[in-house]
Amino acid sequence: MPARTLTASPAKPNEPPRILAGFQHLPGHLDRAAQDTLMAAVTEVVAAAPLYRPSMPRTGKAFSVRMTYCGALGWVSDKDGGYRYQQTHPQTGRPWPPMPARLIALWQAVADYAALPEACLVNHYQPGTKLGSHVDADEADTAAPVLSVSLGWDAIFHVGGLKRTDPKAKLLLKSGDVVILGGAARLAYHGLERIMPGTSDLVPWGGRINLTLRRVTLP
Ligand code: MD6
Ligand code: FE
């Protein structure tokens, strides 16, 4: 009998997406009262640290999403400095505002990670904005999960595997939903395909807010 040769199976275009262990979607985790509390906290954060559009390293092209941070560290990007975490807002030069207590409590309830989050990204999506497929890999501590809260308009989110070309599952994220990328899914590709205008009245200025909580440094 001839020796059997092991060949890599060819890429199957119709292969169903396999969601990695450690990915969690908690639909409706926050009720309307909790969402209102968070929205009030976000309004305060944005007043102290205005939303801005970072520019990409090298090209200097602006992101379509506007963002800001609260917590000890914020991730910034510009043409010359590249991507990095820093303690101050790039435009005001002031420290990022503190992380709202309700967000710290959420992390303690669902993150399954002892150390506290250090950075909370506030993304604001307006009609036509999306976030391309990416891996959240700028944190030294990838043992900690990344946790996100959706507020406002509905959105279509995708999550794939560890390779950009892996099949992707699409999920509808609604206001109050929590998403966790932990364990094997911590470095999975994911992105935000589109938002659905007018599907929620939570955000007073319209659109969708996504809050992403991270541990950045090793505890
Ligand atoms: C968004 N979310 O929902 C984009 N990253 O607008 C993310 O990029 C994300 O939801 C890490 C963990 C959870 C997330
Ligand atoms: Fe992400």
C-alpha cells in the first residue's frame, strides 16, 4: 500500500464559521435603566475628553470612527507616532477622565479576570461608519479578555478566527449587549460591518456608542 501523503485541505469557500471558545455574546445584559446610567457617564466623559478622529500611522488617513477614552490609559494613533497607549488626551493634553464605576462593576461581574481594566475606549459610529476586521493586539496582557458594551443603534458585528481569511460569523448587536473576547478568541479577527440608523433613542446625539474595556499592562 502506498504511503498516504498528508495534504492540507484546500480552503473551502462554504465552510461554516467556527466561533472560538472564549467568545461570548450576552444579549440584553444591561437593561434600559443601566444603559441610561452608562449613557449619562459617557456624556460626562465626552465633555471632559472630546471625541476625535485619530489618523493612521504613515498614511495619516483619518479613521471614520470618532473616539475617546476613560481610565488610566488611552490608545492613540497618529501619522508620526504610530499606535501607542498614553495617559493623556492627544488634543487637550489632559489625563483621561476616570472610568465610570458602573463599568468597573461590569468588568468585575463578567470578565473572569482579577486585575481591573485600565482603558475604556469610547467609539461613536454615525451613519456610514464602520470598523474593518482587526485583532486587538496592542495590550501586553492578552490573558485578560476585552469586553465591550453596545449603546444606541443596532449594528452588524462579525467574528472570525485567528487568520484574516477564516470564515466569519455575523451577529446583530443591540443596545445593552455585552461582547467578550477572551481565551482562544482573544486574538480573533472581528469588526463592525454597519450600523442601522434610528433603531434606538438611547444616544441623545444619535448613532451607536461602543465601550471597550481592556487590561493593558501585566498586573
Ligand atoms: C464595535 N468592537 O463593536 C467594535 N473588540 O464597535 C470591537 O472592536 C471589540 O466589541 C474587542 C472586544 C469586543 C469588541
Ligand atoms: Fe476590537
